[in-house]
Amino acid sequence: MLERLSFHTLNKEIIEPGICAACYGCVSFCTANKLNVLSIEKGMPVYCDEKNCLEDGICYLICPRTPDLEKALKTKYQYEEPIGSYVALRSLRSTNKEITDVCCDGGLVTGLLEFMLDTQRIDGAVLSKKESLWNNEPTIATDFKDLLKCAGSSLAQSQSIMDIEDFTTYTSGFHALKKPNLLDYTKLAVVGTPCQITTIRKMQLLHIIPSHIVNFTIGLFCFENFLMNNDGVKFLTKKLGTDFDQIEKINLKEDFIVRLKDGKVHHIDLEDLGPIIRPTCLACIDFSNYSADISVGGIGSPDGYTTTLVRNQATQRLINLAISQGYLEETTPRDALEKIKKMAERKKNRGQKTLLERKTKNTNHRAH
Ligand SMILES: Cc1cc2nc3c(=O)[nH]c(=O)nc-3n(C[C@H](O)[C@H](O)[C@H](O)COP(=O)(O)OP(=O)(O)OC[C@H]3O[C@@H](n4cnc5c(N)ncnc54)[C@H](O)[C@@H]3O)c2cc1C
């Protein structure tokens, strides 16, 4: 007999084998949300009131790790592995010094959103904002001041080891999309990691509210996110041979780049960061954020520029317009295509291996 899709199925196929991306799409967009069916416990989605589950399978279908809508997504966004389809590969940066002083790479993300807000192409953007040191919260930015507070990366903080308790670089924008005043918005941009953008795209395929108001998606390249606690800090400081509070900025390109206050720069291979990698990221196969309108990272551009895979003609026109109106400027990428392909292959191979290992382990565990 065919099993009805529900959170039970998600639990059995995704959460129990340890491959849940912990994006919280299932919890945020559960149809029976008001009935308090799902919640998050110890960082993982759980049933809190199973008897109210409507068993409509929405949580399962929109999960970035379930297979059912993959084919439809691939058809709609024309993925071609390893990096998906694109119409241009560009190195861009904002021309606004207020942005380039605080951004992560070239401030393309903040600069393009500034242009889109100024020209009323969007009325808000779902971003990650530093609420306090080591604490990022999803937010909807509606003006330039908001955008500036979100620019840059939460990895670029340094502070005494005493201040760190279970810090994660991951921010689920979905909490912002659950805001009660969401109906105030009609055109939102969303910036997110591959698991978040995939969930949004699956929701759009199924016409699930509020994905209809998302009219632009900026996908971050993402090899992995990090979990930092005191042990993680000790691991990193040992690797760097320096105190944690000597770190000035951490950035991610083809490796993990740490700039110290004394000017020294360390490069660490992203697969050499074992204890601080968010375990679920090891089971992800998408580096380049296949289904976004643009995908961005630092890899393959000169310092101070953002590498941008422009995935459709409408976005190409948008960027050209932002350049012609003085919001963005451009230089030539540096071996970007080869570098992105290499990272994408590495991530795909690691993800497929982890998926197989975890699923096999879970099946064996069930059999005993
Ligand atoms: C965890 C993580 C891993 C990454 N891994 C790589 C990598 O391996 N290789 C690589 O080349 N690039 C990677 N990137 C992308 C890169 O670090 C920059 O974010 C990207 O180049 C954009 O730079 P920018 O200067 O244009 O962005 P900025 O103008 O500084 O803006 C960045 C924007 O992204 C928003 N943001 C960040 N995280 C989230 C989130 N989770 N949800 C919503 N909004 C968010 C910020 O709030 C900000 O608005 C990663 C980014 C993150 C956050």
C-alpha cells in the first residue's frame, strides 16, 4: 500500500538518517502551523503534536533533500551539473563606499538590492542581520540602512573565546518569511544558501504561500556552514597558532581564509575543518545554488569583487541597468569557471558519499 506523505515519512527518510539540512522549511511552512504540529528541538524539526498532523505531505515535498520535486525543478531551472545553467559569469562590485567598507566580497549583493529597492523592483529583502555579537537573526530589510546592517559576513567577527557558546554561521531566513505582517509585502528578494533557495523554489512549484511574493532569489555559493563552540574555537586557534581574538576577518572562497590583526593571512582547506563543519552540510551536493536567479561568491574574482553566475536574461538586463545607473561596476573574473566547477564537483562527491553512508548506516540500524 502507498504510504501517505507526512512528517513521519520525512522523519524516516531524512531526519533519522542524519541528512536533514535543518533549514526549518518544514516547520515554518507546515500547513497546520496554527495547530502547533511541528517545532524545533535541539536544532532539529520534531513533532510536537502529532495528532493534529494533516498528512498533506507539504513538509516532505518542500524539503531540499527529498527527491519528488527534483525532476520538476531541474526542468524548470534547466540545471546542468556541476554548476547549473547560466547566461554570464561576471565579477562585480558595488560603487558605494559605505557598502564596500563592510561587505563580504564586492558588496554585489547589497549593491544590487539597493538598486532594486530604489527602483521599486522589490519592497524588501530577506537577509541575515547581526543582532548581537555571535547572534544573527533573519530579517526583512526595507531600506538602505537595513541593508547596510546586514552586509558582510557573520564569519568576520573576532572576540574573546569566553563570548562564544554554540555559534552557528547558518541563519534560516524562513523565520522572517513567517512574520505576521508579511502581507505588507508584494515583492521580496531572498538571499540564502542552496538548501534555503531550493525550499523556496519547491514551494513556488506547489504555489505555497508566501513563496508567491518572492520575485528574486540571490543564492550564496556554499561549501559548508559552521558550528562554533568553545571546542571549535580551540580547534581553530590551534590550527592557526594564535589567539582567537587576533582574528580580524574570516572569508570563504575556494578555501577558508583567515586574516589576522597583524596582517598575516592563513588559508585552510574547507575539508580540513572537520570539528567545526555543520554536520548536515556534509550531506549536501549543491555548491553553486542551482535554482537561484543569481549565484554569488568570492571564488574566482580579484579581492574586493563578487563572482556572479547570472542565471537568466532578465537578471542579466537588471545587472546591466544597475551598472549603467552607477550602482555596480565590473572587472574580469579570474579562472572563475574552472574554480567553481572544481568546488562544485568536490562538494557533490563528498555529499553523495555522505548520503550513501548515512542512509546505509540507518538501514542497518533499523534492521537490528
Ligand atoms: C555560510 C556561507 C558559506 C559560504 N561559502 C562560500 C564558499 O565556499 N565559496 C565562496 O566563494 N563563497 C561562499 N560564500 C559567499 C560569500 O561569502 C559572500 O557571501 C558572497 O560572495 C557575497 O558577497 P558580497 O560582498 O556580494 O555580499 P554582501 O554585500 O556583503 O552581502 C551579503 C548578504 O548575504 C546575507 N546573508 C548571508 N547569509 C545569509 C543567510 N543565511 N540568509 C539570508 N541572508 C544571508 C547577508 O545578510 C548580506 O545581506 C558563503 C557565504 C556564507 C554565508
